[in-house]
Amino acid sequence: MMKRMMGVFFALFLAGQAMAELKVAVVDYRGALMASDAAQEYTKQLKKEFAGKEEEIRKLGEEAQKLRDRLQKDAAILSETEKARLKSEFDAKVQDFEYLKRKYQGQISQRQEAFIRESEPRLQKALQALIEKGNYDLVLPRQSVIHVKPALDITPELIKQLNAQK
């Protein structure tokens, strides 16, 4: 029994020594892509393209807010008919606001996902170059790791590698 336990401890000791030589890193794959210069430029283009829709949504929100404020402020002096009309108008504005906001967010999400899909080959190439340069044995996604020392996070290096690609 004692020999068996010593063998197990020896095997664990050797495994620990082998693990000490393993070069491990973590990377926030999507975060690196979204922090890259290309993603920042793409985001600026999207903001320009959708500026009119953002303004329309903002105006609808302000109009709804004004109607709500009027309903609250003037509730005591408004007739029931006027209250009902204002409430109906308010509800319609809120419904339009929510619809346009969901539609806008959906369009933005679709465009961002398309950018990510299109950028996937560049991202893979940059990551592979970084893995080879750093001679890493194991690279894990940051989202799968509970804790990691900042020195093991190669995300900033991946961002630099992405920005260096043209």
C-alpha cells in the first residue's frame, strides 16, 4: 500500500514538473477584434450611417416624455376625453419608440455580426502568428477562464497584431 502511494505521489510530482513547462495564455477573441482599429473605423461608419435613425428615435422619446409630463402635470384640469386622447397618443409614441429602437438595435447587431464574420480570417491569421511568435502550448478563450494573471492575457498583443495587418 505504501509503495502504491509513493508511486502516485511520484507520478503527481512528475506531472507537476511537466505542467510547469507548459506555456499557457488566454485571449478575449471578440474583445480584441472589437478593439482593433478596423472595428473602431467600422463603428464610426455605422454611427454616421445610422445617425438619422438615432435622431428619429431620440425625438420620439422626447415627444413621449413631453406627453407623459403633460399628462402628469395637467391631470387635474384635463377633461376625461382629453386625458384619454393624450394617453392614447402617449401609448402610440411609446410603441413607435420601442419598435424603432428594437429595429435599429437589430440592424446594428446584424451589421456587427457581419463585420465579425468577415474579419474572422484576419483574426485567425493574427492569432496564429501570435501563438507561433510566443510559442504557446495552450491558448484558452478568456470567457472560459475564471481567473488569470494579467501577464497571461495576450489580448493586447492580439489587438496590436490585428492593427499591424493591412
